[in-house]
Amino acid sequence: MRIDATGLDHRTLNEQIKTAIAAGETEFDLANVCGTRYIGCGIDQEVDIRIEGIPGNDLAAFMSGPRIHCSGSVQDSVANTMNGGLVVVPGHAGDVLGYSMRGGRVYVRENAGYRIGIHMKSYLNQEPTIIIGGRAKDFAGEYMAGGKLIILGLDTPSGEPLAGRYCGSGMHGGAMYVRGEVPEAHIGKGVSVEEITAEDQEMLRATLKPYCEALGLGVEEIMGAPFQKLRATSTRPHGQLYAY
Amino acid sequence: MPLSLIPAEFNVQRDADLCIECGVCTRQCAHGCQNIDPEDGSVSSDEKLCVGCQRCVTLCPTGALQVVQRAEQGRYHAVWNTGARRAIARQAESGGMLLTGMGADKPFPLYWDRLFLNASQVTNPSIDPLREPMELRTFLGAKPDKIEFDQQGKPLTKLSPQLELEIPVIFSAMSYGSISLSAAMSLARAAAESGTYFNTGEGGLHRSLAQYGSNAIVQVASGRFGVTPAYLENSAAVEIKIGQGAKPGIGGHLPGEKVSADVSATRMIPQGADAISPAPHHDIYSIEDLKQLIYALKEATGYSKPISVKIAAVHNVVPIASGAVRAGADIVAMDGVRGGSGATPTMIRDNVGIPIELALGAVDAQLRKDGIRHRASLVVAGGFRNSADVMKAIALGADAVYIGTAALIGLGCHMCQKCYTGKCTWGIATQDPYLTKRLNPEIGVRRLKNLLRAWGLEMKEMLGGMGMNSIDSLRGNREMLRGIDMTEQELEILGVLPAGR
Amino acid sequence: MHRLPDFKIPAACGTAGILDRTGRRFNSEDVVRAMSVMRERGNGLGAGFVVYGIYPEHAEEYALHIMAMDQAGLDRLREYLPTALEVVHDEEIPTRPTPTIHDEPVLWRFFVRVPEKRLVGVEPRDERDYLVSTIMFINQEVEGAYVASSGKNMGVFKGVGYPEPIAEFYRLEEYLGHLWVSHTRFPTNTGGWWGGAHPFDVLEWSIVHNGELSSYGVNKRYVESNGYPCTLFTDSEVISYMFDLLCRRHKLSIEMACLAMACPEWEDIDREPDLTRKHLLTLMRQTYAGALLNGPFAVIAGYDGGMVGFCDRLKLRPLAAAIKGDRSYLASEEAAIWAVDGEPEESWPIDAGKPVVFTLEEEKVASLAHSC
Amino acid sequence: MSEKLSRSSYDYLIVGNSTAAISAVEAIRRQDQAGNLAVVSGEPYPAYCTPLISYVLAGKIPESRMNYRRADFYQKMRVTTHLGHAVTEVRPEEHEVVLDDGAALGYGKLLLACGGAPIVPDLPGADLGGVFTFTRYADVARVRSWVQEHGVQEHGVQEAVVIGGGMIGVKAAEALQHLELRTTMVELLDRILAQALDERGSVLAQRALETAGVRVLTSRGAASLPGEEGRVNGVRLDTGALLPAQMVIVAIGVLPNTSLAAEAGVAVNRGVLVDDHMRTSLPDVYAAGDVAEGYDMLLGESRPIAIWPSAYLQGEVAGTNMAGGDQPFHGSVAMNSIQVCGLPTISVGLTEPARAEEVLEYNSPDGQNYRRLFLRDNRIIGAVFVGDIDRAGIITGLIREEIDVSEFKQKLIGRELGLLSLPKEYRKHKVMGPGMEV
Amino acid sequence: MKRIYTKEEYCIGCRLCEIYCIFEHSGHQTLVKAFRDEENLPEPAVMVEEEGPISFALQCRHCEDAPCVAACIAGAMTRDPETGVVHHDAEKCVGCWSCVMMCPFGGIHIDLEEGKVVSKCDLCGEEGIPACVLHCPNEALVYE
């Protein structure tokens, strides 16, 4: 189903999509999207949504199932509290990407903004994955409680850090994998930097495979460079704060 | 280990003439204070461990026990009283922030007690609620400005989604995790059976409570625990928690040891890991971000549920509340400085925020002035003790009231303020299976229903006394209030006349 | 003229209204006779009349009846008025010295139009809204002047005293109108204030009221947040604004407006079998919770199309309705109606919460009551 | 027709007056308040508590406590009693029985609950005075009068021998010892109570008897009973040794009283054969109690199980079905609770280690308490409790319900046995029965 | 018949049921006096089993098919055909422990020295609410 988003407000657009899903439609091509918010929000069916243009904030918020393919870049708060599904971004992403994301995957080809992957968490077989092709700004993986946040640093000019300051501060679960190094001064309290194990290596290869397929990259090329792994030193970062 | 300098807080008095050494006290104490000698069966108390929860006192079959707060210890000092010295000793020994539970225990001015309700005498009749219908039914949600009709006289105006309350009292946010499942179950069932609502807090909705979804206000807090499309769907309303009266500006933190298998499943986080709710929502850094989240939730729920925004009453609560209404909130919940909590740093609880009375008076007035009062309902929270407090709040302009502490006391809480230890001997603020059993939800539900019924009866009586038969006529009716012992400014903020005028 | 009180004074009252549905005009004698029967319902501290159809020569202008505390007050008004309105004509309201009537204010009437240019840039572009805000401005800001009535082809005559001397004072027997509504008052405080007497009026809406709204505070804040600052601390003021708000601004029918003000109880709504109506009532109660009048009241509202009488949901105050010939009557006591023209053809005490609307029509009104 | 009028006729006739008969009466009355009902017994007493005869003999309880039911039982149940008249013949064709006085009683349904009779061995001297069996109320009087008659004489009764170390023998020996006779027990097998207890149980029981003063000789048989003047004066053992005794109680077992049934043409094996509704091979004739063969759940075969609870339950099933109900008998499990001179012992089911695949054992540190569980196929098939028997019934329940205990068997053998030892679900659905929510 | 129901999940292990059972059968007017009279302190007919967080009170279930009645060789255990209550006549009891052997709940309390069953729930004389139920602070025992 093709929907021309020109002049459509988000409520109307989403209603059209939801109505069509209820009627059995599984594929959507949204044309001329320019800043429409909440695309895919709250949808819990496995449908395909292709977006031509630039979607607005809260793309894929509270989403649980759809596969969203964007044509270029996206704005802020993408995959907010996302429960499942896929978001593929060939361009860059704004701030607060994947906040409190519990499941599904977000693939960004280029850079991402500030505060990405905050409070990501995993539960049982739900494990959220965010892969950033380029770099991330400050506060990446803050309060991270589960899942995988992978930063590849592709096309990084020399001297540019792969992740900004306070990377992983308050982290108490999950892991960040950085292809290259995060400057020590940028690494948050309670985060340890570890070497990649053979197991990690396998996991990364498997995780990156669909990413590379979706964005036309070579897995082995990416795997060729060394990764480091950032993990929480404790699942109880604030155990010592209080007088009981 | 060096000697602890923290003085005992309580004196456990056991009347030897009455004690039959049955050992009930020793089995009920969760803090290790009451002990039975395995050799001769004699019972004794280690007073340093006593938290004053009164469990042993209540269960003692012969009334042999009394637990009383110790008088000031050592030399009297008006400033450096025992409490202040005890706090310092605790910190000197632990190096940690002082933690506490329940609402602030400092003697803040209670404006409720300085406000008086009106009653009819001669010039208009009071109404007898025993004989005549007395309406407490309240709807929460955005109301239309006016109703428009088509040519045939059919109303064109559509009503926004509403919560329908048979009594304008809601059980406020208490998460499963901070309270036991039995307590949560009691609240949920009592709400359902009394025609009101309970609030999940940010603990998710336990599977056994799913059946009460239509009476659940589900919270979306910064940790987003348990927030899934299904969670949002199975609810009566969704509440974005920005702040809490007991700890404005700071986040929440359920220690890993309380994250049991069941709590983990409900919050959808790993067992044993800390459940941290950061201070801010990292997707809300401004009022337009709030609007973005409000509409994200409206989209996610198909515009079928009211979206509430809960904020702590702080200094600039007026523009915040006004902003929330303009951002599309259907309900604005405000929690005052006396609001409760299962765990909060004492200094924050007792020093940050403002009383709900003043916040309500100011917010309601401003929203009316702005002509947007109908666009959101106001729910207020923070230390509502009785039906008169509720009536006064409604007269000040609230649509409904959240009660937390009152509900917990109804369930059996004895205000020892040790919720954060997870050793609640009343089975309320604990996940210890030995302790949670103590709250039988059958009893809990009955007690809460009784409480609401009793308040409802009183409210109807007061309403009738004021010559009204609908709570609608009290809402914002500040004519029904008079103040005493207040400054002109306080009176002005509350919008009430002094008693005698 | 005493100063305006700054608090609400409870009062009990007697009311009467007489409408000639064919529009035939008559003088004050009938309504005064009706009021005389109900002398016990007042205590001489306030009475008044509203009469519709008295200024056919100025039918297109708004008649502002002004009560000024003194000449200075009137002067201030004279100074202000032309800045806001176009004054077509003005004159003193004729009175005659009457025993027991004293402390009268300066009484003047202005026939005004709203100049087109005034509406430029005003949202919404409605001359009546403009006029309302102008009246509100006068009442609040022009010291010593108060607008007692402001509708077209009608006027309010009121003061401190019993109805008969007030009528005599204002020389009401000289006026002819098709609708007369009167009120006598029993305020509980000692002092009466001319402006505080009934009827209350805003534009063509005039209200006489017997009762005591427990919900006054709510209703006041409701109309205030809709742009009607309440300056007089009387229920009637609030009700008159309510009618203007609901009927003119919200375009509700009179029946709907009354429904908003005296909507059925939830118990009845819950039992309502007609789902469309149930939806309407639910919508009404939720939207107009602030308009719901609670506590005892019996209101006669006059307007350019007739009059409506309605009582609270529990019928705590009396109001009777009657029809005889071309005339329709409303009064606190049925005897007041009999006193005018003997036994009516039909008469009935009106039902709780159900308005009785008598409209001005060419044909005779066939139905008795427009209950909704 | 006229013949039938000349004799008494009952809708329900019960031969026998012990536990099976009484529970049958109660069961019939639960079903049928109207039908007429009679009990006929050769013993002249109202139903009494057979196992208590040793207590009466020992003087531990007065005779007044022998009644199994209250004095008004037969009246309340509207039962006609024909006591003191044994049935000599059953005539199934005529639907009647004949009593020893020649009277005939007609029946609609007949229950044979005539119990068992003690085995009297074919020993020389077994007919001498002072040689008794000990299964009936009358035996108490006989023993007691023998002791009283001869106790004052020079050669009065001072020594007694009990032949047989089974349950009856043990209780008899305990009673005799209580009467301050020097008592010796002779048991053919290598241990006493061999049918009930396992070896260690037997050792503990024997020790208790010995502590009380009873001399116990195992692996010995009686060869003859010498005597003079028609009175027994000793027991000659198969070893040749002579035990002097002025009184001998023979307690080597009980056999079902099948002759009446067999003569009437009822199919009989070791006991009267019955189906699971307690019906015999003849129409309208039922059998229950010690006379019948009951289904042994653990052995998976029918055999006479001469134990009190089984008799009671069979009687109840028979009575229910006679009166038109439909209640099957699920079988029973051998079990005995015997207090041996103050030492409580309970055994349930199969307590021979050879039959078990697994044996769990508990001994208290002080040696006072002993517990053993015998398992096969993850189910308990037998249990022995000595000393601390408080919660033994829980195990009985597990045996009777054939519960798979593989998940929690270790908890059953720990020090504290309780319902807590059982899994929650089982607590809820099986053992707790009505009124338990877990 | 009315029965005492045990709700294991709400039994808090306080053992007040035992205490009030003792008091009820002590013949004393006050709890304190009952416990002071140690010589005549009755055994409770209700017993709390407890292990960690699991606990429940147990008393005679007054079973429909009462195996203790079947087992009793002394006629001391009887089941009232009308009320369904299983009675124990301590006078008749000889301490053979057959009932103990048969009770699948282990709900019969014995005294080896006395040589008899010393307490078995009698539903407090079947009048009113049994003491254990009445005093259960958490309604883990109900009588219905």
C-alpha cells in the first residue's frame, strides 16, 4: 500500500496504516514523508514500512514488530521504548536513539547523536541491538541495563572519538562493542573496558551480518579491525549510596 | 567492628505479668529484635534493632508488649536533638545518603487543618444523603469547551476518553516491587470493586493483575519498566511520571535484591539487577518533548485513553502544570511535598517541593484564568489523610485525589518508615515470601473497600451539609472554604476568605 | 445608594412573570398585583422589574440602564461611553418621589450602538461579545457606575424597597411591555444595595431568582473563566451570564441550556434506556459540570423571545406556571397568578429540574411545557 | 407364602456382630432408613472391641468400655438382634438362615461377617485345662477365672507360656505380664511380629517385651503340652526343653470362618471370595471382614487381611451396596499398630526388604526412634515406625494413594515428618483433601 | 457441614491458633491464667507446620470417609451421622494408635505417657466459630 504523506498529520497517517493492517495489508510505502512523527508507533504486527523522505521524531516508538526502512536520515527519539522490530537508517540518526529499548534492532549507517541507547534493557529472549555505522556523541549507553550497542566508527576522521563523554555511565547490564577505542576520559564510572573474546567475535559477526546486508557493507571488512568491549562492573551501580 | 554509636530509637516494654512466653512476638519480628531463648523458652528484646513497626505489639495475645519512642536521650538540645544526632551517627558509620520511607514527617503547615468547610443553615437547606441521591461520580479527562449540535439536534461534539470514578479518590502510584503483590492485588481489586482506579507505579502490571487492567492507570516512567504495547493497551489511562512529591527531581531505584523472579518478569528486567529509574526521562528535556511523548502514547493507544502527567509540586508548578495541559495532558497529577515513597533520601523528602494545597490553589486559578481548566483534570496527591482533606482539595479545584499512604495504613501499615529495608513486617513493602504472606488480599480488599466506602459516606454527608447533591458543585467552589491562621498571601493563593468573612 | 458588598448575601425571594404570547403590550399593574400577594416573601430590602418591549422607538439600540452612585460617577461614564460605543440618545430615567424609597442612585439610560470599527481586530467579531466586555469594563473599572440592564427594547427597574413603591418610584404604570418579570427579596443582611436587587441582566437575558446556589463558587468561576467577571456576588448575576454564555455564545437552545444547569442525576442517566439521550446527558454533565446549579433555586429567566422558569433538581424552591388566554404566568406562588386574572385555565407547579419555556409567538402556544 | 409368614424375615440380615457388621449397619442406614435389618451372632454381647480383650484382661480398662458403640446403637439404627444364637446353616434357595435353636430367619440380602477363628494346633495336650486361645471376649473370662480359680492354690498359676509371637501373642503376653505372671513367649520364627515388622522393628519390640519382663524364645516350636489331672503344667519345646507353665495361650493365627459359607455353596478359597462390591458367588449374599478375602493393593491379589480397618471398610462397602448403593472396594493394605509394652510400633504395607527396590532408614541419635520406608517403582510399598509414630498416617496415605515420591522421598525420612514434607501440589490435591488451599 | 479451611498462602506462622486452642480447652477465663496453670495446660488440637516461608495450621479435617473411625479399635472415634463431625471419646481411647496410623494428615495428637490421643479438633464444641479460626489474624483459617 502506498500512502502519500504530503499534508497528512500523524494521527491520520497512523490511522490509515493501522486500519490497513487490520485489513490484512503487510507492506507500506510512505512517500513524501517530511517530519511526520510517530510512524510505526505502537504497532505490534510484523509489517514492512518503507519511508521515503525524513520521518519525524518518535519513529518506531513503543513499536513491537514492524520493519521500517528509511530512505535517508532520521531525527530524534527513534525507537523510543521499542519492544521489537527493525529500523534501518541509511543516513544518520539524531539524539536519544533507542531510549529504554527492550527488543528489536536499529541499524544506522552513519553517525548518531547524543544520549543513544540510554537505559536499553533485555529481558528473557528479548535483546535490543543498536548498531551505529559511524560515531556516537555524549552519554551513549548511559544507564544501559541490557542489550548490545555496537559502534563501528566507519569513515571516522582521525582524532574524532568514536563515542562522546560519559559513555556508559550508570551502566548495569548489557554490553557496548566499539570498533576501535573510546578515549579513556570518555568512559563513564563503573564501566570496564575488556578485550573481545572469540565468542564475542562470533556473536559480532553474526550480529553484523544482517546489518551489512541491509546497508550494503562487507562483514569481513568490518570484522577486520579490532573491537573493544565495554561492560558494567556491577549490576548494582548504586549499592553503596545509602545509609540503611 | 567498632561500636555503633547510633542510639536505639524505641523502648520495648514487656509486662512480665502478662507475658506467657508464647513466642508470637519472636516469630513476627522481622528485624531480629524479639528473640526466644532456645534453652528455656524465655523471650527478650534487642532494642537497638527495633524499628517501631508495632507488629509484635499488635499480635501479642495478652497485650503484654508496648513499643514506645524513646524520649530525648542525653542532654537536651533544642537544635541538636536526638533525631539530628542519630542521623549524623548513621551517616558517619555508613557514608551514605540517609534513606527513608513514607511521606515527610516534619511538621509542615497542614493547610487542610486551617481550612474549614461550609454548611447550610436556614437560607438554603442541607440535603440528607440518607434519603436523596448524592453524587460523587467524577470523570477525569479533557472536557469540551462546549457542545455543538447538528441540524437535527444531535450532538457533534465528541468527548475525549474519560476515567469514570464513583468516588474521586484513586490509589496512587505504588509499584509492584516497592510493594508486595498482595498489596498491589488488594489495591487493584478494591479499586475495581469500588469503581475507582489504581496506579501501577513504574513497576509494570503483574500478570495476576492483568484482569484489573480496566481499572489500572499504568505509569510510564523514566525507566520504562514493563512498558510494552500490551501494557499500554491493558489500561484505563497512561500516566507519564515526571516527578514524585517525596523526591522531586530525583529518580527511583529498586535495589537488585528486591528484584525477585516475579518482579523481574513484571518489570521485564533481569532478576537481581538494580532497577534504576533515572531522574529525568531522557526523551523529555523540555515541554515540547513532553508533548512529543504524550502524543507518542496517544498514538500508541489509538487516542483511546486519557494521558496523565504526574509532576511534583515545586516552586514553578503553575507554569509546569499549565504547560502540561497545553502539551495535551488529559490529566495533570500533582504530588505535594508530603507525598509518600517507599524509599527516598530523607533530605530530599523533607526539604524539596511545596505543599499540595498551595500548588493546587495556584494551578487551578491559573488554568481557569487561562481558560484551559476544562482541558485537563487535576488530580492531587501528597498526604491526604481523610475525607475532609479530599473535600477541601476538591473545593480548591481538584477533580480527584490520589491516596497512597492512607491506603497503606488501611492495609495495615504502621508508619515505621522502613519500607526501603524490604522487611516490612506487615507484608506490604516487601518481597520476602515469609513477610508477604502476612497481607491476605481478601482482607486487604475488604479493608480498602471499607475505607473508600467510609470516606464516601462522609463526603456525601459533608456535601449534603453544604446543600449540594453533586460533587460537581464543589469542584473549585472556594466559597465553601474559609481559612484561619493564614497570612493574607496564603489566603490569596488559596483563593479563600478568612473565616468570619 | 450603598456600596457594593464584596461577599455573597443569602436571600429568599418571591418572583412573578407575565408574558403575553401574542406580543400585546400591557402596563405594570398586573405584575404589581401579583407581587403584592407575595409581600411575605420579601422584606423591603430589594425589589425590581424587568419589562420587555418598552422601547419600540429604540428597538435597534441597546438600552443601557445606568445606576450611578453620584453625578461624578455618571460623568465618568459619560466620558467613557463614547470611547467605546456610539450613543444614539440618552436621558434620565423618570422617577417620582415615593415614601419609603430613598438613597436612590442617579438613574440614567443610554441608547447605544456598537460602532463597526470597534469590531476590527476583535476576536471573535461579535458585537454582543464586545458589548458584554464593555459592560464588564464599566462595572469593574468606571468608578461609581453600574449597568443595570443592557438589552434591546427592554429595561430593568430595581431598587431597595418593596415592589409596589419601586414600581411607583419608577412610574412603571407608564410603560407598556409584552413581558413583565418581577422580584421581591428577603436578604439576610441589614443593608440593601440598589444594584444588588433583582432582576439581573446581561444583554437580553434577565434573571429573577429565588434561592441560594450552593454551587455558586463553582458557577462563578466557570463564567469568570469564560470572560464574565462577577462583581455582584449574587446567584442571579451568575445565572444571567450562564444563559448568555450557553445560549448566545455556545448556541445551545434554551432547553439545552437549562439541561446543562439542571442535568439529571447519574442514577437516572445510568438507567436511561435511550442511548442517544444517555450519550447526550453524559456529555452534558461532563462538559458543563461547572454550569450545574446545585442547591435550592427557582429561576425565571426573561429573554427577547419569552421566558423560562426552572427549578433545581430536588425542587427545593417553589415555582408555579399557568396559562390563561394569551398570557402565560410564572410565579413563586400560584396565588400570585390568580390575583392577576382569577383562576387560570391551566396551572401546575413545575417539575424539579425541568424547564418550562413560554415563547412569544404569533399562534397560541399549544403545548403546556417544553420539558426536555 | 404362609411359611414365610411363620418366620421372621428381614430385608437385610447380617451374620456376625463385629466391626464389619457394625459398619455395614451404619452404611445400610445411610442408604435406607426404612428396610428392616437384623444382626445375628453366636456371641451374646452387643458389638465389642475385640482387640481390647488384652486390655481388659490386664485390667487396664474396665469391661464397661468394651462396647464398640453406645448402648442405644441397635435401637437408634433400628436393628433387631439375635444374639447368642449361632447360624448353623445358610439356605440360599430359600433366602433364609437357620439358627442353632432351629429357628429360621429370612433375608433379602445377607451379609456374612462371621469373622475368623483361632487356629488350634494339633498338639498333644492342647485339650488340657489351662490351654486357651485368645481372640474372643469369652476368652477373657475363661483366662481370668482360670487364674482366679487356681491362683490361690499351692500349685496355682504363676507361670504362663504364650505360643506364637504375632500380634495376638504379644498383646496376650503383655497382659499376662501385667497380671504378674512369669510369662514366656515362644515363637517358631527367628523373630517376633515377623509378619508386621522388619527385623530391626522386631528386635526393638522384643527388647520392649523383655524389658517388661517377658521371656522371649525365638526359633522354638512347641512339641507338646504336658499336664496332669487334666491341667496343663508345661510346654515341651521342639528342642526338648520343658517350660513349666500353669497356663498356655495358643496364639498362632486366625483363619476365616468359611465353613458356613462353603456349606451353603459359596465359593471359598482361603476366605470367602468376593468381588469389589463384596458380593459372593451367590446372589444376595455378601461377605465382609475377616471371613472374606480382600484385595491387597500392594500384592495385587486377594487374600484374607484380618485387620480391623479393612474389616470396617469392607463392611461399609458391603452395607452400601446391599442397600442399593454403588461403592467399590479399592482394596486394602496390611497394617498394624501395636504398642509393645509402651513402645509404639506401626507397620504398613510390605515390610520385607526383599520386596523393595530401595529402603530409606532413619534412626534417631538416641536410638529411641526408628523409621524405615520401603520403595518400589518410586512408590512407597511399606513402612515401619517405631517410637515416634506421630505422623505415620501421612505415609499410609502415600502408600494407599500410590504416589510417586521420587521428587521428595528424602524429606520423608528426615527427622521432622509432616505435610510440609510433601510437594505443594500433592498437599493441595491429594492428602489435604477438603479444605486445604495452598 | 461447616469445615475449617486452611489457606496455606496466608498462614503467617504466628501460632496464635495453637495458643487460642489451648486457651479454649483450658477451662480458664483468661489467656494469661490458662498459661500460668502449667500443670493443666492442654495440648493444642491444631498444629502449625512451618518451614521457611511455608506454614500452615492443621487440625482434624473431619473427613467424609474418616479413616480414623474405621481404624479405631476402641470405638472412641465416631462420626456423627448427622453433623459429620468426627468425635473422639478420650474415655474410650486406649492408645492403640490405629488412628495415627490411618490419618493421612497426621492430624491426631498423642501422648505416649498418657497412652491416649490427647487432642483432636472438636470444632470447639461446634458452637460458634472455632477459637483457632476466630483468632487467626490473617484469615488463613476460615470456617465455612
